[in-house]
Amino acid sequence: MAFLATALLTRLMRALAMRLDFVSRPTAERFSERVVPLGGGLPLVLGFCLGVLFLPLETQIMVLPALLLVCALGFIDDLRGVPAAGKLIVQAIAATGVIAWGALLPAPHLIIAVPLTAVWIVGLSNSVNLVDNMDGLSSAVVGVAALSFCALFAFGEDPSGFLPVAAALAGACAGFLAHNAPPAAIFMGDAGSLPLGFLLALVATRVRIPGWPWYGTLLLAMLPCAVPIFDTL
């Protein structure tokens, strides 16, 4: 459902963005040499949301409000620009929301797990945003990482039932990649890259491997996100 909804909605968004002149034009700061529609992040996020509609209400409450907040932040940034401090504050609020619902990276003490998770969510959100600089790159990287998390949930432990969330994320990325693969027919903008990073970071917090020490589980949870982390560093 996430794949089909994203693919269809992105096609509609392409036509709407061209009609509204919501486009990216070639500038000295951009590698793109042609006019490309913007706003692809909106159908990407909406497609993911449709993909998780049938999950338990508790999962939806944990994921969707914070996700939509981050998406709104990215869309406003695409339209008018948001100062870096403003972005960090909103992202911290979204991170606090999911942490309050129990999304925590494994750590020996809660006093370590809470700030570690907050930095992880905010940091990875911006890392994926920085990776979004070539046609198809961020959606492909996040899609592959999401599939890796599906495997971890399938062969490890998934007490919170997050395998379908990871699958919906992979499906939405694949649906958008159909329009964003080189040469891109639409750009996702911050309205897509920030939520993708946020979701990837959130899914990573749910990884648990029975019998593994906390530091081994932590390393394994971070490993699928190695590309944006390494790129940022």
C-alpha cells in the first residue's frame, strides 16, 4: 500500500507542482541544469502514513504526530526557509515525543539512553537531509536501510511490532524512487528528507537482539544507517 500510494501520489504532485510553479530552477548553488518540480516529500510521507493505517493505534500515535510535525517543518523550509536553530528546536520536540512513548536506543541506564536517543534522532534526520544531494540517493539509501531493519526484526526480536513500519518505509521509498531515479522527475526537498531520516532513526530504536549485550545491539541498530552517518562525518 505504501509503495502504490506513494508512486501514484507523487505522479499527481509532479503535475500539481508544475501548474503552481513550485519548481527548482538551475542556480549556481545547484548541480541540476533543468527545471524540476518540488514537493515530492508530501506524497512520500502521505504514502507511508497510508501504509501504517492498519497497525495498532499505539504505534500510530507514537509515529504519526511527530512525523507530521517534522514534515511540516521541512515543507515550510522548502517554501520560505527556516533558521538552523528553529529546525533543531522542532526536531528536538519531535524526538521528545517519540521518546516519551518508549522509543529508546539500548543503553545501560535511562539517564544515558534518553539524551543518546534524542541526539540520534535529530542527528540522523539531518544526516539524511545532507545526503539528499543527488537524484535518487536519499530514497535509495533509506529504502535499503529500511529493508535491513525488516531483516533484523524478522530474525531478532520485535516486541513493539515495528517490522511493518520498516516495511512501509521501504515501500514508500521505492514508490518515490520510481520518480526520483536519475534523471529525477521530482525532488523531495526537506519535506521528504527530514521525515525519512526521522523515521529511520525511530525504527533503529526498536531493534532488540535476544541474548546480545546492549552495546552489540546498539552497534547493530546503527549499522544500516552507516552511509548517511559516514557522509555527515
